[in-house]
Amino acid sequence: MQEATTVGRMWNPSLYIGSIVQDPQDRVAILPPRIKESMPSPEPKPGEAGWLYRVLEPWYSRECVDNVMQAMLGGQISSGAAWPRRFAEQICQLYGVPVALPTSSGASALHVALLACDLGPQDHVLVPALTMVAVANMVKMVGSRPLYCDNAPGSLNPGTEEILKRATPRTKAVIVCHTYGVACRDIEAIAELCRDRGWWLVEDICEAMGTRADNGKLVGTFGDFAVSSLYANKQITAGDGGWVHAREKKHHDRLKSLINHGFDPAYHFLHFETAPNAKMNGLGAAFVCSQVKELPGIMQHRGHLAAWYREQLSDVPELRCMEQRQNDSPWVFGVETRDRKTRDALRDHLALHGIETRNYFYPLHLEPVNFYGNDVGVYDIVLPVAEALAQVGFYLPTHSFLERQDVIYICSRVKSFYQSATEATPAPRSLGWADVERSKLLERDEQ
Ligand SMILES: Cc1ncc(COP(=O)(O)O)c(C=O)c1O
């Protein structure tokens, strides 16, 4: 007999429903009302002219391209080249840690960090509900069960209380995400809690490289492990890529083996455990190496963007700006409307004027994958703060090419939505402007 749940259950769950139900409309048609009513609307399309402002833009310089060329000319293209080692040294220096290993992505970095925690099917891992799906996926990849935590009231991250509420005797690890580059306000207390309980603490800084906690310390220095992403929409980028770092030297050899098929340092073809290939290639490492020194400047600019957005939106009472912490330089700048309908209409209005935005995450406990996987006890819990934020939150263009005039223009379009009598400022840019700015960075100094 099936148990009754608040959202209903599937009788014959499929492992990958997309292979059977190919029409996207059909895939959502059978979802329970609670998911259907709260799931994100289809993404807004740009007006006829296309996107004038993308939500994020990759930023890189001539030096990145020259390094890649040098790597190619010297045959230094694989994970065994000098470039990944050089990049790892820079990360060790930046975070003051003895161990850093470049990886193929943020997700693969998280995968190996969780493997290094020796998690198994009996273990529970506490994760935020409002984060990117890779966090839950990687917990499932190591065979453990993610337990989703609500956001603390008024915060983009769970606090100690929300974590304790979901803790079980089988809890073995906690993942803190510093969502959108806003430092988790309870990170010090959570680190202490993990030490007391003997839980691993993994900081996922995929959205928060260079972010500082309220006490001024870089996030990624509180946990046993930290993982980051170098995907093209991140502060610095290798196109795709990431890294894992650890606070204690003892983790070096295990992590090194875990990113590399489980190769053993002493016996080349003896494998003592099953492991992925999660290594970063030499070209990606060459590309990102010279960007590490730019990170403080990039984060300072993010701080300016946040201050400009807050200043320009201060006279829009209908809109709440994202959580502001002591060190306010988020990866992306988020705003929250009063209700879902207004959020969607405002995003449509901005898209019509070529301004791309992105919704806050859809909470992971409500993802259709749980329903199709018949993961009872996951999709039928209620996490009110995360669920409410997902309905009203979205983020505005936030990247290294934006200047104050751009923020003023974007905000004038926001204001013209709420106050139809208000004239928007003329756009200071024309189509393709970010590509022009990027190509200026790529020009060779000819002297
Ligand atoms: C919090 C979080 N964790 C993990 C990832 C996965 O990183 P990647 O896309 O490099 O695999 C992301 C990606 O943006 C993320 O936002």
C-alpha cells in the first residue's frame, strides 16, 4: 500500500524519463500540483534586437591567450603539464592551504572531495535546498543521500538552526555553498558544529571564489575541503574547470589519486579504489593561470556593481535587493519582487529591452528528478524560505565589463516597469558591445 504524501507518488519510476517522454510538455504534465504550480516559467526571449546585456560574460586577457599558445607550442597541453601545477600553487597561496588540485569542473571537484570523505550508501549529507543541482548530484554519485536544508530567514544560505533541523544520526557531512557569492552568515558556527559532531565540512565556493566572510577571511578556508568552478560564467575561468583544495596536507595523495582514475603513486597499474578522471587539462590551466592575480580587482569591481545596483534601486520600494553581508561583492546581483507574477512580468519586460536575467534556483527537494525517482520523503517536505525565494528572486547582469552607466540604464528599465510614466535612460551601448570590449583586452601591445 502506498503512503499518502502531500504531492502524490509515481508507480513506475523511470531512471531517465526524458528517454521515454520526449515532449517537454508531457514531461511536466504528470508532475504533482505542488511542483507544477511552483516550477519556473519558460525563460523569457529577447526582443527583436537580441541581448544587449547578457547576464554574465567571460572575462580574459591577452596573457591568457598567449599562455595557451605557449602551452600548445611546447606540447604542454595535458594534465601532466607544468600549467596545472602552476595553477595549483597559486590557489594554495591564495587560500593559504597546503593542497590544491585542478579539476575538469566544479562538479568533478565536489565528486572527489566527497569520495575523500569516504561517504557511502548509509550516510546522509546536509546540503542547501537553494543551490545548483550539481551539489545534490554529486552526493548521489557517491551513493549517499542528500538532505535538503531551508534557508535561514532573510538569507541566501541555511544557518546553523536549519542545518541542525535536518541532522540525523546518519549525518556524516555538511556542504555549505555561499550561494551567489554571498558568504554564509553562520559559517564560523557551522564549522564549529561540524568539528563538535565529527562531520566533514565541504565548502562549495563555485559561486564564491574571492568572497570574504563577515570576519574578513576568504570563504573556502573554514571547511576540511573546498571546491570551486572555473566555468565560463565564473569570476575567473578556464572555459570549463575547477579545483579542490584541502586544509590538511594529509589529503594530498588521496585527492591526487581520486582525480586520476585511482592511480597509485607507488605502483602504476595497481588500483586500490574506483575513481573518476577529474583532471584539468594543460590548456585550461594555461588559460586561467594569469587570471588568479586579477581576482582581487574583479571582486572589487563586483563590490562596485553591488553598490551601484543598491543605490539605483533604493527608490523602488517594490523590489528587495539580495542579502547584504559585511563584504558585499557577490558573484551575481539578485533582487526579489513581491510576488511570482510580478517577477515573471519584470523579467519579460527586461528581456524585451535586451536585458538578460536569471531566476534564483528552483529548490532541489522539488526537482522533478525526485518525483520521477520516487524519492519519497524528499519532494514532499516543505522548506518555506527557500520555496518563497525561488518564486520571487532573480539576478541582473553582473560581470566585469559593466560600468556604472550600464547599471544606471538597467535600473532605469526596472523603474520604467514599476512607474510606467518614467522614461528610461537611453542605452549607453549597442549590440555586441561586450565582444568589442573583450577584443580590446585581446589586442596585442604593439610597440
Ligand atoms: C554551487 C555550485 N556547485 C557546483 C557547481 C558545478 O560547477 P561546474 O559547472 O563547473 O561543474 C556550480 C556551477 O555553477 C555551482 O553553482
